[in-house]
Amino acid sequence: MSILAGGAWFGMLAAERDAESTATAGSRRAAAAAAVAISQAVSTGNRPEALIPLLEATGDTKVLVRDRDGTILGGSASPSKQSVTVLVPGTDWSVAVAVPRAQGLGLHRFVNVFAGISVLVLASALFAMYLLVRDRHRAAIALADANRRFRDLVAADELTGLGNQARLVDDVTGLLSRGTRYGNGFALIAFDVDGPMASEESVRAVAHVVQEQARGADRCYRLGARVVSLLPEQGVGGAAIAAERIRSAVADSGLGTVSAGVGAYVPWEDEFAEDVIGRAGLMARQSALDGGDRVTVAETGSHQHGFTDMGS
């Protein structure tokens, strides 16, 4: 809106300037004609005082004739009005012809005022746009934070506060993508609570120990009676040592025992998240079949099916 108003104002100002320029040019031509007529009258011995009323009547203009000292010799033009002055050839006189007032609102007189108002309007519009963009940016950040909190809430296990199966699959899928691109490996440890009926209390207690023993970069999840620890940038050897340490901590806590299984991803192997997760779970079940309270490690590679028993 401000741009349209400014464009209309500048258009009117240009039209008025054109009208003023045309009026000034006409007055200059009239003054030149009057100067020539007066010069001819003087050269033939006539006095200009008698010629001036004739010039004003014929040309429908008001003139003012002065000598070099500024003394008015004749004419009805007002000395205070805007005029165009031309020297009379062969004399020390000058002829001034008044410039008629141009049609319009006289906006040219307020050009500085209108320019200042235009700058203020433009600055106000830009500031309003800045506030709008800032508020939208803040709203987008708040919405992104809300969505992230919602995803975290949906992907959390209610019993333990750890990640659930959906979160585990997502995280393993992300590590598989990094492994395929950059050659980074990782490992998984599955802990199954020993005993025919694992209660929620025992699962929660084991989950607490697993999380307490995990490294800062490790992530923990609960899948029913199973607790899973994801170890980024960790090979099968380091994961086996961590699994044994956690198994021992559970046993020493008096909470019961766990059957642990270790599976690892070898970089650039063609696998899905379910393959790696399933391999660690298979090793945990093998530990349970071998009597429990032990760690079983799968051989690396998606096409390897052997295992190593690290019994207590």
C-alpha cells in the first residue's frame, strides 16, 4: 500500500514539475520577444514606456522593465513574483516576465516533507515485516521443539523411561546408514531376565543397572522382558567386555541374573536393523538355553551364525 501511495505521489510531482517547466519556458520566450521589441523601439527613437502597455496587452503577459540600477522603468508585473529576466539588446535594461502559477497542488514545494514521510513509511513497513518474520521463526522453533518432545514421548517406554522398540529400530537404522557411508561399526547387547516369569519390578531393576553401567554414548531400550544396550562406534570385542561387566553388576546387586547376547554390525555389510537386533536377541536366548547368567557373542558378519560362549 505504501509503495502504491509513493508511486502516485511521485507521478503527481513529476506532472507538476513538467507543467512548471513548460510555464517557465513560455515566460522566457515572452521575455525574449519583449526585449527584442523594446530594443527595436529604442533604435528607432521611440520610448519603451509607450511600448510596454502594448506588449502586455498583445502578449497577455505582465512585464517589468528595469535599468541597470534596478529602477523600474515600466510594466505591471509584481517585483515579488517569480519571473524570467532577459537583457534588452543594445541597452542596459532588462525585461522580466512573470511565470504563471503551474496547475496542480504545488507538491513540489513539499518534496522534502513527502520524501521524509515516504522514508518513515518504508522503514515502518520493513520493521513490521521483520517482526512478522521473527515471530514466524520463533513459532517454527517452538513447533519443532514440541514435535521433538512428542516423538520422544511416543518412543519412550512407560515402565522404565528407556527407548521402546520403535526407537531402537530407528536408531539402528540410522547407524546402519552411517556405517554404509562412512564405515562405522556398532554393537548391540540384549539382556534377558532369567527365570520363567520376569516381573515388571525385576525388569525395571535390571534396566536401571544396565543404564547405570552404560557409557555416555550408549543408548538403552526395553523390549518386554528384555533390555537392550546400543553401543555406537564399538566392536564386538569391546561390547563383549561391556556385557560381561553389566552381567556381573546385575548378579552382584542381588536382583537375579540375566542372559546376555552380543551382536555387532560390520561396516558395508548388507543388513537391515531387524537383522542386527535379532542376532543379539538370538545370542541372549542361547545364553538362557545354556543355563543363564552368561554372555554369548555372535561371530561378526551378517552371514555368520556361530557364537562364542562367555559363561560365568
